[in-house]
Amino acid sequence: MKLVATFWVNGEPREVAIEPHYLLIEILRDTLGLTGTKHSCGVGNCGACTVLIEGRPVLACMTLAMSVRGKHITTIEGLSGPGALNPLQQAFVDHGAIQCGYCTPGMILTAQALLDRNPDPTEDEVRHALSGNICRCTGYVKIVDAVLAAAAVLRGDAASTASTGKEASR
């Protein structure tokens, strides 16, 4: 029996008919077409399906859609504005923190949650926050560098390389 559930997804109210057993990842990808949320392990081990619910990182593959009715959900599609990347997204590009890109949406959303609660994290704090997100392509150095660079931009301590035209290297 399908029930109607309302969610706030990327700032917009969305009303969806769902079965009680549907997972949030199914609603986001299959019903709403938000394919930035990746389906990978399906058992909560990799972090590729991470979304923000009320600002907290949550694994969409392990979350029943019914349990987040009425909540605010942010996917990778909801971070940037029209024609511009979010500073964290831009830092991932600028620092070469994207290889195959499959883990990137979950990494960025997890990092965004960290920066929202701690705008000046240490390298160890970034590594700890991202410990639930697995990347098979990188050694995490560029990912950590990107998060720290974005934090500096968001604090106003550094200019975004998007606005300066400079490219970061490492």
C-alpha cells in the first residue's frame, strides 16, 4: 500500500507516493531523478550515497524514506547555485580531488556537514569526518587538501581559485 510522503529536497517541497519499505536512495534516484546520489555497496559501508538530512550526513541506502518525511534533504544537486559551483565543489575540481568521481558527491556532502559545524577544521578532523567515505582512486591527500582549501575560502581567509583564475597543484 502506497502512502504519500512530503520531503523538502534541495529546498523544494516534494510529494511522493511511496511504499513503507522504500529506501531514501530509491526515492531520490528512481522517483525524483536525482542521480548525483550514488548507489554502490547498498549496505552502508562506502558513503557514496551520503546526503544531508537537516544538515547531518546520512546514508541514503540505509534510510527508510518514511523515516525522513517532512525533513529537509540536501543532495549534491542542491549545493550549487545556477551557473556556479559551491566553494567545496570548486575546491574538489581545483585540487584534483576527483578521479572517477563516483565517491565525490558523498565526500562533498560529508565535508559540507563538517564545515557547517566547524569552519576551521584541522587535517585530522577532516580525515576523521571523511572516514566513512571510501575512495578507491585517490590516496585522500587531494581530497583533504580540497576540504581545507574550501574551508579557507568559506572563512574568507583565501580567494577561490575560480575567482582568481589560479589553479591549485599538488
